Amino acid sequence: TNETRNLLSLDSDGDVILECQDQDSPTTTAFRVSRKVLQLASPVFLRMFGPHFKEGNQLPQEESPVVELKEDDASLMNIILNILHFRSSDDNYGMDAERLARLAIHCDKYDLPKALGPWISFWFDKVETASASSEELGFMLLAAYLFNDIKKFREISEMALIKTSPGFEDNWEEQDLLALLPISIPDAMSLRVKQTLDNIETEIQDVESSLRLSLRSYETSQRLCTLCGRALPEQAKKCHPCYNTDLPPKYCTTETRIAEYFAVLRKVELWPTLQPFGACSVSDIISRITR
């Protein structure tokens, strides 16, 4: 085979070798590590190297027993093991949302959130959130959930409620990683997104009723071209596009106010409401309102 093996010594006096497979290549990376360091950091490693597990029984029999961690990604374990052995470097932690979620899965597997606590905020800060897609927000939410970071989970949830569109949960279901989120989380978020959009839609539609309650009519400081309907300055003598000189005063009435309101909604693509409120996120709707 073309498989190669790299050995990284994180502790020159290490008494265990952990072997992990690189995710994107046939390379196996082996880490010489300290059993004691891992046991202090992780209850899982504490049990793994105890007498009741195969890995633990190897220790008295071999000078540097090799423990295969076949399901673990070498690049992510490299980050974790370097930190636990106080060999961390900022250069190692280029991070995106999906990588953060995969890192959180590894940390959760070995029950490391407490040992890696200070690094969790550092990793989150490395992830770009301003332009995050729905899936990326899902990955970050999963990471916060697995890291048991309540503050970050709340923060990302609030961001996702604003930035995700109706039906986002269908896209999340197609992502194997996001299947690790309890179904109650996307279900609750989907309901909140729908309720928020429904409330905004109702507010927009209720403006018409408010406008109808105002029966006052008055003359404005503009003139109206009777041919093309353009509103012109009060001092205008002629509508230049159509050469019309019949320019009576423009009046503001209940009907004109309602008509102009819906014209504005159409211009920003919020009327009819069915399409935008069925497909847009809350932030998209707010952006159109504030244009």
C-alpha cells in the first residue's frame, strides 16, 4: 500500500503512542504522549488506560504500547494533544465552522471541555460569523452544544433565528454532522422563526387598517401630471417627459396614502407577502423594510 506513517513526539518521555488516520490522505499519524497527562485531562482516557480496558492491559506488557484511535481525525487530535501537552501554537488553529464542529465532537468523545475551556472561546473567535450560511450556523450551534457552552449556545441561537430562512431544518437534516443535534433544537428554532416572520407580516398588513382610520385629506406642496401621474414641484409649469401643462394640486387622501404604502412595499419586494415571508430570513425582511 501507499500508506505512510508520521511519528510526532509530544513528550520525549511519553509512555503511549496513539495512532490516528489522516482524514484526507492514507497517512497515519502517531503521537508519542504521556499517559498521565491524558488521564489527568480526560475521564475517558483515565478509564481507557485503566486495568479494565485492553489499552490499559497493554501498558505493563509493552514499553510504548500503540493504541489505535481509528475513528479519530489526526489533524484534530493533533490540536487537542498538543494543547494537553503544553505545546500549542496559534499557527495550528485555522478554524471554520465545520472544523470547529468536528473538533467539538472529538472533545466531547473524550470529555475534554473542562480541560480545554480557555481554548473554546479562542476557537469560536476564529470562525467568521458575519457572513455565515445556515449550515455554518448549525455547525457552530452543534459545537456550542457539545462544548456545553451555554452563553455561546444562546448567542449563536439568537443569530441563527435572525439569519436562517423558513425550511432551514430540511437543509440541516441533509448534513450528517447536524444530525447529532437533538431534534428538539431545530424544531424549536423553526417554530420561533415562523412566529417572528408571522408577527412582522401581520404588522405590515395592519398598517393598511391604520391608514384607513385616518380620513383627513389635504392639499400637498406638489402638483400632479394628469397624463403620467408624476408628482412635480409646486412651481412646475409643465411635465417635461410628456409636455403636459395640466398640473392640478396633488391631494393626500386615505386612498392615496394606502396606494403609496403598497407601492413602497412592492418596490422593496414585500408585497404580496406570500413569497418573501415564505422564503426570506428575518434579517432579509428587516433589510428590505429599512431600505
